[in-house]
Amino acid sequence: MDINGAVSAIEAYVKGFAFSGATPVEVQVRPSGDDIDVIKIWVDLGSSKVDPHAYAEALEAAVKKDVKEAAGFKFHTRAEGA
């Protein structure tokens, strides 16, 4: 799988990902401009009370486990909330 195909599959997965009742308000998944095997995942949790760091860790683990197209790539995952 090329990186663009992996990005599309990951983005579709992330849009529906829920952790401790929180779902993303906005999602951006992009290939890193610096590294050819790194995908950057950014999630806005809006006004959710969920810890963004815990959400990001859970999301990255879930992507690695559930998105077969993500195999072989590294991730920089960040979540933000109010």
C-alpha cells in the first residue's frame, strides 16, 4: 500500500473513532513532508472532557491494530480539545 492509500484508509477510520465517549469534531491525516514513512494524524475533540493525550495514544494504538493499510508506517498523532 502506498502512503496516499494508507492516509485515506486511516482518515476514514479516525472519523468514526470513539474513546471514552469522545469522537472527533475535525480530523486531518496527511503524509509527513519530512519523512517518507510517517503519517501525521491530528484530531480536534472540541469541548470534550477527555484527556487529549490519552485519546491520541488510544487512537494510534487502534489505527495500528485495526487499519491494515497502516502497516509499515510510523505515526505522529496529536489530539486537541477545549
